[in-house]
Amino acid sequence: MELTSGIFKVAENIYENNKGSILRTIIYTIGHFAIAISVLMLVSDVSFKVAMTDAIVEPIANSVWYFVLDKWWASRSKN
């Protein structure tokens, strides 16, 4: 029980300290899913299933990159 409450406390602290970056990252990722699916279906003429798979896997990596970039950018703009 103590381990579980500790994990939730850590997650809550991470969320509270990064609320703005996390929200922007989520919005970016959702938009990227929609755009990637549309482009893949139109340009590559692939099925929705294939487009959706690619459009989900690739943006997850991009969203991690964006989060790191946003945290770095925010830390530099405070100075």
C-alpha cells in the first residue's frame, strides 16, 4: 500500500511541476495523429488500419522529443 501511494505521489508531483508542458504535448500528439493518418491515406494510398498504426507509433516518439524540447525551451526563456 505504501509503495502504491508513493508512486501516485510522485506522479502527482511530476504532473503539478509540468502541467503546461504535459497539456501542450497531449494536444500536439492528438493533432499529429489526425494529420499523419490523413496524409498517409492520401499520399501513400494505404488503408486506414496501416495509416493509424504508423500515425500512432511515430508521434509517440515525437511527443517525447517535444516534451524534452519544451522543458529545455522553457528553462532557457526564464533567464
